[in-house]
Amino acid sequence: MSIHFKTAKDYIKRSPFQTLAAVFVLTLTFFVATLVSILTYSSSKVLRYFETRPQVIAFLKDGVSTEVVVALQDRLLADVRIKEVKYVSKEDALSIYKKATSDNPLLGELVSPTIFPASLEFSVKNLSFAQAVIDEVKAENIVDSVGFTAALGGESELKNVVGRLRTITAYVRIGGAIFTGILAMASFMVILFTISMRMTTRRDEVEILNLIGATKKFIRGPIIIESLIYAGGGVLIGWTVAFIAVLYSAPGVLSYFGEIPVLPKNTFDLLSVFGIILGFEIIFGFLLAYSGSVIAISRVKKAR
Amino acid sequence: MVKFKNVTKRYGEVLALEKASFEVSKGEFIFITGPSGAGKTTILKLILGEMLADSGEIEVDGVNIANVNERDIPIYRQKIGTVFQDFKVLPERTVAENVEVALAVIGLPQDDWDQRVKHVLKLVGLINQIGLFPAQLSGGELQRVSLARALIVNPKLLLADEPTGNLDWQTSDSIMQIFEKINKEGKTIMMATHNQEILKKYKKRVIHLESGRITK
């Protein structure tokens, strides 16, 4: 074991409560950071889900030939702004209607397929494209009218839903970032305080090392390693606890949200998401510990 | 090995050293004597690069200290062994670890430590105390640890600041015998002391200071 690691280990062993306090605060920070990251991921997925649901229905005129409909469908499919184009025939429309009114079969029996127009349903990749696409589709000869956001029952409602989701997502992101930022600052202060105390108790040792020709790097080594151990411990424990909590709650969350993909459904994708979060947290944790310890060390610089 | 040319050092209004000039040859063993506050420790601190002279020139092994960049001071110090009156050993490290730290500082591979540590601890008579902590050692033994740490890096110059100041005569004498032995092996030694018994027994060249001035 390198002398720096051995020294850092000895410092940690000599002051277990200081170590526990530092690791606890860092654990809390990275536990919250992991949960905020997952919440941000999930809220983005929910927003994306609603943004990309079938939003536009082009009702076709009666008597239009299949070839002409297929040609329009192909043109829409080729449009980079549009995705998931689906043809709904008169019969399909009737069965959807019947399904929707299944609690009152009489309503279904009173209508025939002829009263329902065939339609092309599609979604736009980004809501900002919606108006332009609607205008273009309206101009098609075979299109009788264009309905927007039929899936949620009206244009204004979908806008409201998406708007509300955007607001919630923004709150999650901003609120999460602020909360994580406050905890990160607390962690930074704890590292600064712990390392400053360490430097104060090590003043004599630093002086001796200076006199026998130790470089700054040599003197700083064990102290920086000590803070990196705190950060590494905090990241790993915080991340692991958050990971277990998410794994434990995943089945309930997934079943509650149904088809909305708030969490990756397969294990590999879930692990990938958590792996990316862990990677960022390790980098951030080490930066936090390194900068905190370097600042603490620089406070006890000795002038020549 | 060491050249002082008209070196002056002040601490504010207090004159610690005034136009001091002397030379120490390679392999020489000299005593720096004088009453407390005469400037003995100042000379050693100047040589170690702990502070810079206000005027004059200090040359150690051909290097003018004033020209050594602050970043290079640690490398410069690694060539000098220092023994202190208050030992300056690391209290939470064993005898072996106290000595090893000097090897770590110069960047010697860890595989080469064991043999060197045992050799130098044998030289200073501490081989049986290798695993003990400073709290378990006597004053004389602590000074030997300090000496072993200074010697292990094979320095060209050994500075000793009142190394026997806290020790009884018998212990001081045994420490001095080790210094003699080291000097005979070719090391240059500059020792600050006001121990008259040592000066009488070990006849070496003396630089005597009075209020910052070299008087003989």
C-alpha cells in the first residue's frame, strides 16, 4: 500500500466520527442527487410521451380511393416532422366508437359505419411543428377536415396538459437542482471543515515534512486521498440506497403509469440509466472533494 | 561545501546576522556556538532555505540559494539532512515509519526501503526499537530517530540544531559519537551547540557568534 493511502487510512481511523459525519452528508447528497436524476428522467419521459401521442386526425372525404389514401399516407410517413401514421377506416372508427360506448350498447346499435369518416391519425415529433403540418394537411384535396389532439379531447386541452407537464418537469428540474445544489454546498463545507481541521491537527507534521524536503504534492497527497475516500463512499452508498429504493418501487410505479415509460422496462436499460448517473456522480463527487481539500490546504500555506 | 559572503538577516528591527562570512569544506565537521539569540539557528535556517537573507550570498554545494526557485526548494532540501533539538519526529508513526517517510519524500521505490531502514537504524543503535512509537522512546532514542531520518537519504550536508540540547551528558556523548562516525564516512556536518563539554571533548573548528556577528 502506498504511504499516501496508508496515511489517509490512518487519519480516517483516528477520527471515526469526523469520517462518519462527512460520509453521511455526502451519502445524503448523492442519494437525493440520484433520486432527482431519476425524477428528471421520468418527467422527461412522461412529457415526451404526451408530446408524441397521436395528436392530429385528418378526416378524409367520402369516396376517396384506397390508392390516393395510401399515397397521402406515404407522403406523411416520409415527412421528418411526422411519426406513426395510422389509417383508420370507417369500420375501424365504428368499432372504436362501439368500444368507447360499450357501457351503453344502444348507442352503438343506432349508428352505421357510413356516418364515421375514414381518417389518417399521426403525431408530430415536436409540438412546434403541429400548426404547419395541420395547415399543409388541410390543403390536401382528399382531406375534409383536420382535428387536433383528438386523443385528449380537444386542442386546448392537450396544450394545457403538455403545458402543465412542462411546468411540472421544470419544477422537478429546477427544484431538484436547487435542493441538490444546497446539499452539494453542505457537503463541500463539510469537506472543507473536515480537511481544515485535519490540516490544523497536522500542522506540526506538515512543518516536519516541509523541512525534510517534501513537495506540496507529497504533503497534499494523503489529505486529498482522504477527501476522495469520503466522496467515493458517499457516492457509492447514496447511489446504492437510491438504486435499491427505485428497484423496490419500480413494479408499483410501472403498473401505475401503465404504458407511460416513466422507467426503463428492461433491466439492461435501467442499469444503463443508473450507470450513467453513477458515472456523473463519481466525477462530480471527486471534483467536489478535490476542490474542497485543495482550498482547505491552501489556507495553511506557509510563506517562505 | 557551504559559503557565506557578507550575509545579513534581520527579523524586523532585530539584527539576527550581520555580514557573516565563512566557508565550510566538504567532509568538515564544524560547531556553531554562541549564546541564545546569537544567530546560530538563523544560519541553519538560511542554509535550509527556510528564509532568505536580506543581503549577501549563500552557496551550498555550488548552488546560490537565492537563485533557487521556491518550487525547487523541496528538491534542494532533500540533499540536506537536518537534526533538530526538539527531534521533530512524527508522533503517530513508528520508528521505522519515521525513517521511511524520508525515503518516500525522495521518491525511492518502496521495495528498497526495508534494507536501507534496517541499515541506518543499526547505525544509530535503534534496530531493536524499530516498531515502537515515539511515546515509547527516551529523549536520546528520539534524537537517534531524527538522526536516522536525516541520514537515510544519504545527504551531502548534515545540519544539527542543538541536537543534544535536551539530553543528559551520557546520552549526548553517545549521539556525538554517532556524528563522529558519520563525519568519518565523509559527510559534512554543521552543528549548532552551546554545550561546552561537547566543545571540549570533540575538538572541531568553531564559528562563534555574538549578537549576530562572527567573533571567531
